[in-house]
Amino acid sequence: MVQAREGRSRLCAMLHLVSFRASGAWIRYVSESCPHDRHRACAPARETGDEGHAAIRPSLGMAPRAGPRMSRSLRFCMVTTFYPPYNFGGDGVFVQQLAQELARRGHQVEVIHCTDSYRFLAGREPEPSDPDHPGVTVHRLRSPFGFLSPLATHQTGLPLFKSARIREILARGFDVIHYHNLSLVGGPGVLVHGAAVKLYTLHEYWLVCPTHMLFKYRRAPCTRPHCFACTLAHGRPPQLWRDSAMIQKAAEHVDVFLAPSRFVRDKHREMGLGVPIVVLPFFTAR
């Protein structure tokens, strides 16, 4: 019950954040605006829809204020590499739970993900999984070029083989585009597509580390990057595009980055990612 209540609170925090950003005013959020670290009583307030904005405060010198209820359903699009049953771990499960919880609240949700990536890395088809909520539409992208599609994205940072299909889906019109693990579904190049409020959840360190883990040479935490040699040590092909300004320029198309903890937020800043980051912990709907 506690997990479910916290899940509802954190989902409401995200919806409040969206409604703030979509209101037309330019908002920069206070970095320390975690919905639970400083506001332990926020769960009952957010369930009423009246004081939930208190935990997400615009840095305009204004005091926290009450925000409006969601007056209409929103159209969300989740963009991610892995999604059940084509997933290995937590990021895909989180995206699915978030999508289904939004659908249960009456919002329309579509998910874009890459099945070629899972097939290439797992070497097999996945086991069947439980069906999604009827309000969730899943676009399982599959290229006739198979593993060459995610490999091309890995090496260029662009959607390439799946670009046309992604742009076609995003052109349907969404209120919110929420990016997750983009490593093989489109790279930073996919961030420029679509017109909506754009969120990006930092599930791991892919934006600042080609191996995702900040674990240098498989031996120790990374404090001084040597990405080319480290990537080879991890058995992966180097990504030369990371030496360009591609990530920083693509990040300009995102309104707010979401970090599950202050440590994740601070580590991204330490590694040079100069973007607005809001701390919003993960939740589980189960």
C-alpha cells in the first residue's frame, strides 16, 4: 500500500510538472525539488490535486502555490529502446508501469521501442508477457535490416533506419514526449523529432558514458573519462560522435530531465551535462 501511494504521489508530481511547463510560462525548476525528500506530507495533498505543485517550484523567486487539476486527458508518447517483453531489466519495466498508470488515469499513451535491439543482444525471441492496458498503444519497431539498425544508431547517434517511422508516429500530435533509454532506438538524434513538452528520464549514465555505467576499464568508478580505451575494454565499438557537440545540442530540445536521485543528478552535472534536472524518484505501481 505504501509503494502504491508513493507511486501515485510521484506520478502526480510528474503530471504537475507537465501542467506547469505546458502553461506557456518559461519555468526553471529548483534542483532540490524532490517530491518526498522535503515534503513528506505530499502524498495526501497530491491525491486531492490541490497542493501537489508545492514540491515542484519555479525558480522565479515565487513561493510554492497550488496548481490546477488535470482538466483533460493528455497524449503521452514514451520513446525507449526496451519495453516488455523485449527488455532485460528495470528501465523497460518502469516505462511499462508508468504507461499503464497514466492510462488508468484516463490519459492516452503510445510507446515506441526497438525490437531489433533485444533480438540482437538476447539472440532469441522473448517469452510472452501480460497484455498492456487498453489505453496503451505499443509500436514495436522492426527493421528489415535487423541488427544493423541498432548498430547504425549506436555508431552514429541517429535513428537512421527507423527515423521515418518514428517521425510518422510523433507527427500524430502529443502533449508530452517522454524519452527513456535511447541508446539503440534513436540516440540523441531522436530528441529533435516531434513537437511537445519533452521530458527525459535518466535511468542510467548513457548521456555521459558510452558504457552506461561509469565503471572505468571494468575496474573502478570513473572520475576522469578516457572513453575510447574504456569502451574497447568493455568489448564495445567506440562512438566517435561523442567527441562532437551532438548530445549537448540535442539536449536543448528537452524541457526537463528527470533524475531518480540527487546522486544521479549531481553525477551528470559533474560529468559535464549542463541541463535542467529535476529529482523525481522512481515508483512501482505493484
